[in-house]
Amino acid sequence: MKHIQLKFERPDAEVSELERQVMDGTYVQTVVENEDTTIITPGGDVHAVFLKGAIPRGTYEMAYPFLLKAAFSSVIGGFRGTAAGTGTQPSYKKDGTLSKMRRVPKEERLLGAKDGVLGYLDQNNFSPCRLTAYTRNHWEQFGGTVLPYIQTVDSLFRTHMPERHAAQLSVASTTPGYAIEGTAFSTVTVNLNFATACHRDSGDLAEGAGVITCFTSGEFAGGTLVFPKWNLGFNLSTGDVLLCNVHELHGNLPLVGEKGAYQRLSCVFYYRENLQQCVQ
């Protein structure tokens, strides 16, 4: 395991100004991509652990088709305005009347970007605590193809960030009806060809960690996951795993390639902290 001690640290006030901004190469000085690496902040804390090719080929090949199909919702017209970098705007119903929902507007760089959610979601203004519809409607296939992949990712989380895994598992174990079997996760977000603007993940357990994997194919440039506070970037390929603090501002470099000639599917594994309210 290689260790990198970061030396650069951007002031917090400057970092906050980058929210919803699209990243570029000026925010990347250190790139991690080729070997197992632990990233240490200037203050001595572990910022991230990158694991190269840690997921067995048979495991990820079995899961990939299902995960790819799960990313079926267009980011344009969705609700992730901060990650999209556009915010949301008022939307209209089919009959032309104004809807109560605000949605991501159309923007050229978001064309073809899709997402989806597997596992469990907590209550919102429109729905109770629940298993996502896609997971429920494909339950047997989820258990046979994707569950082993998620459990493998969880095992790597437990091995390489044991304290954070234990903290997350202790909470997940209190909501067994809303946790993915045999893991500290409740939820997986899948993003297809979605280069996010700078954002902080919200709704996931602060004491835990964000765990990210990726599937890549075809010819493209960009997609690097950037943490501008440290001028730090990660290039994930198929089989790689990144354990990191997703509450810190992060985003992707734009994807550059011929539309339809490549795929970059990222998966983010986490526990939604408000699920604890579902069992009260």
C-alpha cells in the first residue's frame, strides 16, 4: 500500500465558493489511479483509501448488466440540481399547469447523463420509507447478481476502514428491514456518464464513509473524481474501489468522447441516516 501525504490545502471559504461549479484541470495536481494508495491530509488524518482492481472479475461481470439497466432516469428533468450544477427550476405538468416539483433544466453537457437508486430510501414529502421500485421489481435478479458485488464492496470497506465500517454497521443493524443484506449499506446510487459538478453528498451517515466503484468502457477522457480542497483526483476503472469522505466538496472533470462510444458507470454505496426514523 502506497501512502501519499498531502501538502496543499485550499482554504475552506474558497472551497465553498466552488459548489455547483464544473471542475477543470487546475484543481488537480495529484492523481491516484495505478496502485493501492492511502491518502493522508496535512493534519495526519486518512482522507481516502484507493484499492486498485480489488473486485474479482467474475463478481463485477455478473453485476454490471443489472447496474447498467438501473441507471435509467435522465439527470435532465430529475431532482439532483446541486450535483448537476444547474440547480432546479419550476416544471410543468402534461396539462400545462405548474407542478409543485422543481427539476434539473436541459443543458448540453448533461445530455445522455442518467442515474438510478437501488436499495432503500427514507421518507420524503411524497413517499414513505421504502425499497426502491427498481429493486423491488427485480428482486430475484438483484439478489443473484448485484448482492454479491455489494457484499464484496462491504468486505473491502470493513477491511480498510474498520472504524468507520463498524460505526456505520452499528447503525445499519438497528434498521434490519432497511439495510442491504450482510452489509453496512442501505442504498446504492448509480450514475451513467454523469460528470457531476462540485457538491457534497447529503443524507448519508456522517460517521460512515462513501464507497465508490466504477465500470468504464470505450474511448473517453475526463471523469476524474476531484477533491478541490486538496487538488486531488482519482481515476477509477472497472474493479477499483475508493473509500472517501463524500461530505467534502467533490466533483468530476467533464467527460470528453464521442456520444454513444463509451460508458462510465459509477456506483456510490452508503447508509441513509434518516432510515433510523423508519423503525421508531
